[in-house]
Amino acid sequence: MIIIAQLFAIGSVLYMIKVLLYPFYKPTSGGQKKRTRQYINARKKEQLKRKTNEAQKTIISRYGVFLMSDSARKKVRELLKHLDMDMMPEEVRLKQITFALCAVVLTVFVFAVSNIFGFASILLVVLMYLYPMDELVKKADKRQKKIAQEFPAFYSMVYYQYSKTVHIYLADIVKDYLPNAREDLARELSIMLDNMEYGEEFALRQLKKRVPIHYVVKFCDIMEIRLRGYDNIAQMLYLKNEIDQFRVDALEKEMDKRQAANDKLQLVLVVVLGIYIITYFVFNVLSALKMFQ
């Protein structure tokens, strides 16, 4: 009994040590160290980003009026709104100036090495200044292209619904198509659906401003005329045929582009094969000449 009591006492002491003392000296696992390191780095990046944004806002609040004109500010604001980017126009201009200054510093170093390359690198200053704005324009063009490619499918659904009955709301058609829409068109249709709380005509006018594509503008005009009580199903049919032709032309252009890429690839393969054959023939001739020498 005494031995059993001693064993229980030792076990109790060991259990107390495990519960109270071991957690203070427990070694940290490699995975936990990695996660902690990632969390610390993320916090540092977040703090640096916050400080940078605060510095930008300070500069913009003091010198924002002198950074860009009102017309340029309005143009950049509309572009940022179209891309759904939470930025101020002055931030884009500040980024342009920062990139240009970095390019100026690089140009000075290049001039110290070589005058010829230094004069050539002056062009880099202009390109770096235009780079942020060009990226925004390219992103907007890419988005417009995606919407233009998917819009015919949405319009076909609108046309078939209106051709069956006139007692239908555009909001119901948008809700039916929305789950199948891709990201860019889904965003525009969602905004359009929210704007319909102020009336379909208001939503159509806002859609024309956000997406100034030819077929979208014509669609909005036709739907506005229909809201005034006119039966313009013939105009809708004409636009549908025009959009269908646009889809066919887009598919033909895509096929021509792929065919051109395929032809270039075949040309490269033929050139590589020709070089291999010529090299093989030259080595055989040289080997034969060596044998006769």
C-alpha cells in the first residue's frame, strides 16, 4: 500500500509539472514559428502601407490642388469609378510623379556610366510617368472588351423575353441572367439592378455612362423608348441581328488569330528542322572529307 501511495504521489507531482511548468518551456513547432513569422511580416507590410497612405493623403491635402487640373481630375475620377477602385485621382498623379523621379535617378546613374545610354534612358522618364495611367486605361479597355463579348448573350435573353410578352420587367430579366453572368458584366448588371430603385430609365442612363459601348448604348436607347409606351420590337430584332453579326465577326477574328499563331509556329518548326538538316549534312560532309585526307 505504501508503494502504491508513493506511485500515486509521484504521478501527481509529474502531472502538476506537466500542467503548470511544461507549457512555459515547451518548444515551439516549426509550423507555428512559420505562421508567426508570416503574421509578423504581414503586420509590418500593413503598417508600412498604412504609413504610405497617410503620407500620400497628407501630400494630397496640402498640394492636391496643384497636382492636376480639374478636367484631368474629373477624367481620372470617372476612370477609377468605372474600374471600381478605391483611389483618389491625386494618388494616381502622385504615383506618376514618384515613378518619374525614380526614372530620373536611374538616368543620372546611367549618365555617369555612359552618355549614349544616358540620352537613351531619358525616354524612360516619360514612359514611367505615363505608365500608371496607361495601366488604368488598358485595364478599362480589357474590361470593356469582356463586357462586349458577353453582352450579346444577355441581349438575346432580353429580346426573347420581350418578344413573348410585353408584360415583363427588365429587372426580372436581369435577375434571371445575373447568376450566369461573368464577373465584369455581373458587376454592371448588379449596379443597374440597384439603380432601378430610382427607375428603369435612370438605371439605363447610368449604364450608358459606365459602359459606353456601341451596342450597349443602342440597347439602352431602345429600352428607354420602350418605357415611353412604344412597341419597338422591330428595332430590337434589328439590333439582335446586328449583335449576332458582331459575335460571328468576333469568332472569325479569333479563328484568324489562332490560325496566324499556328502558321507562325509551323514556320518556326520548319526553320528549326531545316537548320537541323543542314547541320547534319555539313557534319557528314566534314566527316567524309576527314576520312579521305
